Amino acid sequence: MSKPIEKTILEQFKRLEKRSGELELEKKSGKSEVPASKRQSAILLLFDATGSMTSLWRETERTLEELIRRVTEHGSVKLKCCAYRDYCDGDKLFESSGWYSNPEPLLEFIRGIKCEWDMGGDWPEAVQYALQQAAEESEVSSIILIADSPPHEHDYEECYRLAADSRTKGRPIYAFRTPYRLGGISDGRIHWDADTQEVFSEIGKRSGGAYADINLDNPKEFLDMIAITVVHNLDPGATDNYIEEYRPSKKVREYGQSLPPAPKK
């Protein structure tokens, strides 16, 4: 026997009322109503590739597949990996991969990068040139900048201008400072450069992104820092989900929960 019409209508009304309440909660919590399969991001990786940054490239090679697996739980991501050095390095000043969602061509590029100690010249590097190359990309959602040394002092203001321009385009820059090993890659003594902190934090702020220190001796922290940045860019409402699932360190949790709202796509 079919249900009375009044009862059927009442049940439909209750279902609609329940869903309306769920949507209101999602809105208040910042969760996106866009299905994960529809969310898309194009993340440009700008990495210093001078001799002191060998560990960054090795760690990226080790963790890239897991990084892509984690972030694609929340949407579609393509990456472009760029290596920058200094103005004295000629045709090795800047190298880049294509845009890929598949890790294999990115890994092939990463394995081909040589971080030589005779590259880079003095302590500062061509950060401004790297940011300029990023500005010329047409499909970037956000930029992840990782280095242990600052731009040349005469490039500071241009870096800040490019960061502000990146904000205007809705492309936040997430700038990470790594420590420098005083005696080379096998030396346990490390140095956190104050000029890099000053300039990178300003780049992050002016671009609408963020700044943080990242220790390459902690592989899990490195992976979590980059993954939570990309997840946040895809869907800010998924940051807490990532924290609950992967249980990152307190430092990573605080960083992820402090990230500014991602630009609307």
C-alpha cells in the first residue's frame, strides 16, 4: 500500500530541511560545496638549486609521489617544478619542467637537476628572476618558494613588487626558509639566515600567502608542510581533514590553521 500523500510530503520536507542545515554548517565551517573532483590547482614550485640545496631536491624526489597522492584526494592538481640559481650561472640560471599531474615526468626532471657547489657565486641568489619567470606563467594558482638564501639586496623592492602583483592576480606565494649547512651537506652545523627570513616573510605577506621555516632533516614535516599548503589552496575547508587524517606535528598544524583564505577560483 502506498504512503499517504501528506506523509510523503512531510518526509520530503524533513529531508530538505536537514540538507539545508548541513549546507549552512558547511558554509560556517568554510568547507567548499564544490565536489573534490571539480577543484583544480596549478602549483608552481620555485626551488633554489645551488650546492647547499641538494637535500631539498633529494627529499622532493623521495616524497613527490606521496605528495601527489595525498593532495589529489581533495581535487585535481598539476605541478611545474623550477630550479633557479644566480645570474653568474649562464644557461643554468633557470630550468623548468612542463606542467604535469603524473609524478613520472616531474621525477625525471628532478633527477636531472645538479646542485653544484660552484654555482650561485656569492650568498644571495636570483630570487627576483625566479619570481619574474613565475609572473609570466599564465595558469598558476599558487607558488611555493623554497630556499636557504635571500635575493640580492638590490632586488628586494622588485621582489616585493612582484609579490604584490601576484596577490592582485590571485596567486599567493608560500615562501619557506631552509637552514644552510655551514660545512656542506654532511656537516651537522646549520645556520638560519636572517635576511632570508626577512625578505621571504615579506614576500609571503605581500602576495597573500604565508611564510614558514622548514627543516629538511625531518622528512615527515617536509611532506606535511607542502601537502597542507596545496590542500589549503585546493580547499581551505579540507585543512582540518588533512590534520585529522595524517596527524602532522604541532608546528605543521599551527601553520596550516593560520593560512589566509585561498583566493576564489
